[in-house]
Amino acid sequence: MNSVASPQANETGRSIPNILVLDSGIGGLSVCQSVLASRVVCRIIYVADDAAFPYGTKSTASLSERLTDLVAYFLDFMTIDLVVLACNTVSTALLPMLRERFDVPFVGVVPAIKPAAFLSKNKILGLLATEATISRNYTDDLIADFASDCRVVKVGSSELVEFAEKFLKNAEIDSSVLKRILAPFMGLNADPQPDTIVLGCTHFPFLKKSMADLMPGVQWVDSGDAVARRVGSLLANGGPAEANKLDIEHQIFFTRNVPDTSGFKDTLSRLGFKRVKVSLKP
């Protein structure tokens, strides 16, 4: 296929790399927000695979087939320099396989257990993620390797993924829903509550302020900044000053339905997208 997006050139003549960012919905835009805030010089090609939303309820076999097809399609469709799996479920299940299958660097998103264990004072952590992520052996290994001295309370919720998706399209937040989902963290009998909660789904950082209102004093940790640093180190093509000068048009593709609300464009602006084209996957 012919590319719809050849690498753009910056003022020094160097090409601006395209990074492919994949998630089942628009929650992975939290990772894009971190990348844009870090001033990494890149053009984001975001794929919201809403035809398969949510990934957290799918089998590993179906996810493997779906992600292999999507990555292959976009690598054929345009020049891609780096792929970011902006989904904890997919990253913990498929990252090694995809790295072996494709000749392009991959960056995954995994629960930020290590920094959370370092930050915690009372050594009680919460892990808020999808059911698939909290049940992965990969997640258990992270806890064993980096939080063996902590008690970890796991809460899995695909409902919260859908809730965050609606919020990003300007739906109001129902605090009673949040309170019910967070109840296991707040009902630990005589034990102290977690003082640090890991947001193990890229959708959840968008709800952090509302959750913090219900659980004041808790530290909320996600992987967005770590992913941005990794992307920047792999690209290593420019600094903040250069990024500020560039007028880069990013692209967001949906695989089923494109949001038709002006509120979604407002959301993108708040996330740091100065120029962005939103359309269906070709």
C-alpha cells in the first residue's frame, strides 16, 4: 500500500519519526499525553481499536491475532519507526511475541509496581487494572521481583475502562460508581488502607483526580512518564526547544466509529494535541 504519512522533515532536515500507538479505545491517549508533554520529537499515529473494545475481556489467542493483524497493516500502510502498546493487558500478554514477529522497536506499558513499592510508606499497595492484567503471571512476577515486602490488594475492573472511555467523550463522572469500584481499597478492616495505588490500565489516569477526591492522601502511580522516557531514549532525535518549533499533524484512527462530538476535539487539545486528524482506519 502507499503511505498516507511519509516522515515529515524538521528544520534541520532530519525526518520526524512516526510512532504507532495502539489501544482498544482512547484510554491509551494518556500515554500520548505523557509523550507530548515530554517534548519528544515524533508524529503520533494512534489507533483506537474500538471494534475490539475492550481488550481486557478478550482471550490471549484472540488478542494475538488481532494485534498481529493491526501492526502488520500499519507497518505496510505507512512508515512506522516505533510501536507503543498503550495497553497493560496487551503488553503483559503479547510483548515478547510481537517483538519477535516484527522488525521494529516495541515499547510496552506494564503496571508501575517497582516505583510504587519504592514510594509506599506503609508497604500496602493497591493495583487497579483490568481483570486480565491482575491475573497475568507477568504481573505476579513484577510483584515478586519488586514488591515482595509489600501487601498488594488487587482490584480488576473492565467497567472502569468503559467509564473512563465515556468520560473522555465528555460524560459526567458518577462518584458512586467510582466509590463502589474502589471499595476493596477502602474496606481493609483494621489494617491501614493502601497509601499508594498503581493505575495498571492506561484509561485510569484520566479518572485520577476524581478517585483522589474519594481517597485523599493516596499516591496514584502510572507508567505514562516511564513510557515517554523510553520512547525519547529510543528515538533520540531532538530536544524540547526543537519540539516546540514544529507544527506536527498527528493522526488518530478508529476501527469502528469516530466520535462526532466537539467535546472529543476539546479533550485532544487538553491532552496536548495541537494539530490532529481523526478518521476511520483506511
